[in-house]
Amino acid sequence: MIQAIAVTPAALAASVKGLTDAQLDTPYRDGGWTPRQIVHHIADSHMNAYIRFKLGMTEDNPTIKPYDEKKWSDTIDAAKAPAELSLAIVDGVHQRWVQFMKSLDAAVFGRTVQHPERGPMTLSDLVQLYAWHGKHHTAHITGLRQRMGW
């Protein structure tokens, strides 16, 4: 799972490489996010994930804060800012997160955090969730590109 986290930035960057502003602003499905919003969402989400992971490592079973990802995706920065800004964030956060995780003993991945909506989650659960999350949303963009012939 750590390797999946490590390759997310490059896969995400490749998924939007060469897209025009009009293409970046095309929803991947009716009512869905645009590639631009997806890139910003992954940055928002994975910054939160990294912080949640570090809280789980440095505190005893902390309660982590959820956020309204739909409202975050509707803010002006998520709707209009250049994708490159969030691609840089994803790259930096993932580099730090991977370096940190590789330094840990496997046993610490059993430490827990309390998610108000999901209940207790191990650090291993978090890594698995966000490894999937990056692939899932990158696939929304690559699927759109395939369907549109971009």
C-alpha cells in the first residue's frame, strides 16, 4: 500500500497532462467533478490523510475531524485554481508520507484513530483507504479522457 501511495502523484499528473482548461473543466459524469476539482480534492483529502496518520502516530487513539468534501470542492480555489498547484501539494505530501511510513516498524500500523462517522480505524486502514482513493479518482480522469478521445 505504501508503494501505491508513492506512485499516486505521478499517475495523477499523467492523467491531466496536456489537458486544456476546457477539458479540465469538463465533468467526468453528469453531476460529477471536473478533472480540476478532482486534482484539488485529492490534494485536500490526502493532506487530511497525512495529518490523520501523523495524529495516529503521535497521539493515543485521537478523534480525527471529517470535512464536507462536496463543499470543499465547490470553493473557488477547487473550481478555478490551476491544477499544477495541487499537483505540487500531492507530490510533496506523498513524498513526506512515504518517507515517514517507510521508517516505521510494521507493528505501529495497528495504532488507531477514531473517525466520527466510520468508527475506529487502524493506520493500516488509512493507508489502504488512501491508496485506493488516489487510484479511484485518477481513474475518473483517465476514464473521461478515454471516453472523450483526449
